[in-house]
Amino acid sequence: MGVALLNFLPGKMTFEEYFGFEGRPESEQALRFLLGLSPAMLQRTYLADRSRVNLAEHRGPSTIVACQLCAGVAAAQTLKILLHRGKVVAAPWGLQFDAYRNRMVRTWRPGGNANPLQRIALAVARRRLAHLPKAETDR
């Protein structure tokens, strides 16, 4: 029931510099995307059914609330960029809002997924998700 935002703007950190996908298997890319996009993991505490997370099938739980929030935030950021109005945060800065928990955080991950804190989070997540099926392309 939340939204996470990362903007990749000209002259700033690139998508690849932040996420570090190149040369990695698809399941690792999915994990890097999840943790890179929402490093504060605000939604983690109320995930009711962990079986709904399937990185191999590119599936995760969501609600229409989250979809509507994402559409609104994307539209607002697009207008700000196009009209050159208002502050626009760019990666490695990000924003996360969780409507369920009434929390808004500004995230900062210098180096993106190469950041030491992110590398620890990725290692923990890999261990916790080790039981999930791997994508065919990862085998």
C-alpha cells in the first residue's frame, strides 16, 4: 500500500550505476530492483502472505491503492521535470511513502546497491529468499 520513487536524470547517477544489473542472473536483478527501489522496506512488516512473492515469475503482492499512488507520484514527477518547477530528487536519493503505516521517508544510498548497507541487505534477503523457486534463465 505504498509507493517508492527513484528519478534518473541526465548528468546524475544512472540506472545501471544505481542497480548494478549488468552480468547478473535474472533472479539477482529482481532482488536488486526490489531492495534498490525501496531500501527502507516500509512494507515488509505487514506482508501477510509470503507465498505471493515469486521473483522467478516476476510477481509480488500489491493493491490498487499502491497502483494509484504510483500513478499519481509518477505523473507529479513528470510534470515537475517537464515544467522545471519544484524540487526533483535524483538517485541516489529516493522517496518512499507507505499509506498503510502513514510513513514517508527520504532514502539515500550513495553507490546504490554497491553501498555497504545495501550489500548487507542484499545478502540477508538472498538468505531469506533462498527457498523460492529460481527462474529458468538462472539455472
